Amino acid sequence: MNDTLGHAMGDLLLKEVVGRLTHAVRPEDLVARFGGDEFAILLAEVADPTTAGTLAARLGKALAVPFSIKGHKVRITSSIGIALYSPDVAGPEAMMMQADLALYGAKDEGRNCYRFHSQDLDLQVHERVRVADELRVAIEQGELELYYQPQVELSTGRIVGLEALVRWNHKTRGLLTPGYFIPIAERTGVVLPLGHWVLEDACRQLKLWHAEGIAPQTLSVNVSGVQFKGASELEREVEASLTRWGIDPSNLELELTESVLMEATQRHSNTLQNLRQLGTRIAIDDFGTGYSSLKYLTTYPVNRLKLAQEFVYRVTVDYRNAAVVRAAIRLAHELGLDVIAEGVETEAQVRFLMAAGCEQAQGYYFSRPVTALKASELLRVGRVEPATGPLRRLASSAA
């Protein structure tokens, strides 16, 4: 740039680059110019390497967009090196050296890319960023689909609700379950548009079932910790979806894990109050696997406890698991809360749960998560036969 258009134009380009860099980072991050065409960014509070990889990919794309400098269209590329702090790093100079080595690694591999100082970590983060990018495209191009798992009244087999569970119809890898892509979505922020899509599609489907006269009493949708921390946005999205599709708020249940609730601030407590005031139901998912404190049960407006699958799975073979499940059921009843057991697989587990006072369950024994079409068939029947009936071969766990 300096050689072809002069140093003044080069300075203007540097200023434009700084503008794009500072726009891409968070307020708490630090952007510095080290001289020439070299910059450094210090990221604060990075809990996962994917955060740095996602930012590097975003910076590369931002800088690749042509610049307009006094009538000249200028295109540039960027090479980015990333170093992560650890107690083993000798100090700032050592960390800068690692970043510099990673930068040269990016240049050696053809430039216009980013690399981590650790090769193994570099491969892991690149995989996560790739999956996140593919997931963004999948949301836009309609590759996602909701499956539904029946929630059943134990004494009758009557369907009392459905849980919506997202699946990804990947173009090359086939049908992917949430365990593969949700953790990556949460680390990279893609869980926000993903969560919005799930809420919208669940409400859309619920409206269709209402039109047919077969709608379940409750449709449960999972809410991630990342969504919950964006309190005001979550409230707006829920209210907008309910209004757009004409859904009775009492038919929608939002599931949050214990860990999410325990990390909630007072502001998030108000969010739950506001969601309850809308008329939606709140459930605690995977109950028993989070923190030992149970204060949140009296602090937050909760409707239902979902007993964690890992406890239910061993109730007939481990007396300690059985004791925990019995205690949780009694606690829920004492607090006036509904309780449902997840991951039910056997008739023996059903008998145990009924004897312990649990009225509802979902899991292998009744039905796997099924497509909306198959869920419609089940809703028309109104009840689910246990594994000894025609659904035995369909049995699978929720994911």
C-alpha cells in the first residue's frame, strides 16, 4: 500500500483496520498496534479456546471485506497467531513469543488463516469453529428438525406432554443429535439463533396440533445458560413467539438445568418471574445433578422437577440412587411441584417410580423422540403403550 499509493494512504488504511478490529472485540478486550502492519489483541476472561478461535475467524472475514480509501478499492488478507495463558507460561514476553510463533505458522501454511500455538488445540478449535459455521448455515437453510418425546402418565399411559428435541439433518454426516453440536453452539454463541429457531418451530407445530384438536397439554423446550443470561432478549423472544403463533402460554414449558438456575443473578430471577407472569411454565431439568443447595426451589417460581436420568437408571440396582429419587419425589410433592422421571427404560423402574409416588415419566420404555408426523399419530391415539406393546422397537432415550 505504501509503495503503490503512498504512506498517507497506508496510514488511512491502518486507521480503517483499527476500526474493524475494535468493532469486532468486546469492550473489555484490548487492541494495540505494535508497529508496521502488526496488531495484538488481549482477550479478557476467556474460559474456552473456542472463544479466541471464533474471534480470529470473525476478524479474518471482517478484514477480507474490501476497503474504500479515497476512491480506491483495497483488498487485504490477515494472518493470525493465538496463544493461551496458562500457569506454565513464564510471563507476557513468553506469551507474545508463542503468539508470534503461531503467527508465523499461519504464514507458513499459506497466510490468510489463524493458528494456535498448540497443534492439538489448533485442530480442536478449528473443528469447533467449522461446526459452528456449518450450524449457522444449517439454521438458515432449513437443515434442522424438531423431534418430540412423549411424557406419559404412569398409571394410564396417557400422553400429558411432549419434549421438543432438535436434530440436525447434516448434508454429509446424516442425522446428528444435540450431544454433538449443542456444546459447540454454546461455546461459540450459535446457541442464540439456534434457541430462537427451536422456540419458533415448537410454537408453530403446537399451533398446527391445536388446529387438529390433538395438541398436548404441555410442550417443553430447553433453554441454555447462554440464552438465559440474555434475560431481556429471551423474554422478548418468548412473548413474540407466543403472540405470533397464538399459543396459550400455559401450554409452553421452558426447561432450565439446576446449574443455570444456581448461577442466576437477581436480574435473572426477575426474568423467571416475568416469564411466569406471561403464563409459561418453568421446569428444572436433570434435577439432582447440580449444586447441593436447594435454595433456588424457594427462590424461583418453578412448576416441575425432572428427575435426572442417571439416577432413574439405577433405582432398581443401587439403594442410594433409590433413596435420592424417593427423597426428590417427596420434596417435589411437599413444595407443590409436579415431578417427572427421565430416562425410564424398564418395567421395574416404572413399578419403583409408581410406588414412590411419581406420576409421570418419559424414556426408552415408552417412546424414543420421534418426528412431528409420528408424534401426531401418537397424539391422535392419546396414549403410549409401554415397551411390551407396539412401540417396543421404537424405544430410545431422549438426547
